[in-house]
Amino acid sequence: MDVMEVFDQLAEKYQGEYSHNPFQSALIERISSLLPAGAAVLDLGCGTGVPTAKVLTESDHRVVGVDIAEGMLRLAREQVPAAEFVHANFAELPDNFGTFDAVTAFFSLLMLSKADIERTFDKVAGWLKPGGHFAIGMVNFDADSIPIEFMGVPVTVSGYLEPDLKAVLEAHGFTVISIETVFFTPTDGPQESQIFALAQLPE
């Protein structure tokens, strides 16, 4: 089963388990407060639109969400009608996809290989305005495309330890403003160690 089919199946369940992450919400609020009114935000792997696109559009920002799973996007369009949602694999978006004040990627980069994550960082740097912000949520472990079971479905995931994620962001031209490792427990799942990073493209 590919990523698209996995997340088509899991859309509502995923939202129920993960949409209440207080660390993610805090970082979204922080991004929102750093942006000028009406800022353009690109949400990579937007899922069901909750909480990221919902919070940002309610703060009067313009959100473009991209996701590979139609099941996720159906929910997103219902729940966040003010945002624009694009059905695509964000790792394959063109370099000239657009210009944004901020880019967010909460737990979507996990599904890529490390090589594709790094290629995506370069693309993000190209989409951001100078001084633009990049917010990331990742799971705290070191792996490159290893098979795991996620919510009962087999997927392949990659991850970094906190110092390595910081180093990779810096190597791709970002300044890391904050990075922290936290523990979050999904509604029905075991506790996860997660990393939240806020980076900025130099002016």
C-alpha cells in the first residue's frame, strides 16, 4: 500500500489521534504571531487541515495546503473552507510553486527518504521570502526509510535526532531559532518522542 492509500484510510482516525498536540499548536500560534497580516503560508502534508490550516486561516493568513491523500483533503476542504488545498506529492512540487512568508511541515517529512527530505529543505528555501519562517514537527529517532507499522498500517519512515536535524537545517541555509524534543501521547497510541523546530531563512 502506498502513502496515499494509507492516509486515505486513516484520515479521520489520524485527526482524532493527533490534532490535539499542544506542542504543535504552540508552534502554529508562534508562527502566526510572527507573520504580517494576510501572510501566505504553505502547509506541506496538510492532512485534514486541523489544526494547522484552521488556526492560520482563522488568524487571517492565506494558506495553501498540499497533501497526497484525497481522503485527507476531503476533510480539509470541509473543515477549512478558507484555505486552498492542492492534491499533490509535495516532494515533487516545482521549484517555482510559489512565494510564501512561512512554510509548515508537521510530521509529513517522515514519509520521505533523508535524501528527499534534504531536497525538500532546498525547495522550501526557494519558496520562502527572505526572512521567512519554516516550522517542522518530526519524530525523534535516527532512521532512513525504515519499515514500521503506523496506526496498524505498514509505512516507511525517516527521522533525525535533534542535533542532526538542527545541523541539516543549517547546512541548507536556515537559521534555527528554536528546537526542542518533547513527549506527546496520541489518544490511543504509545508515547512518542517528537522534535519541533522553528527555522528562518536569513533576510
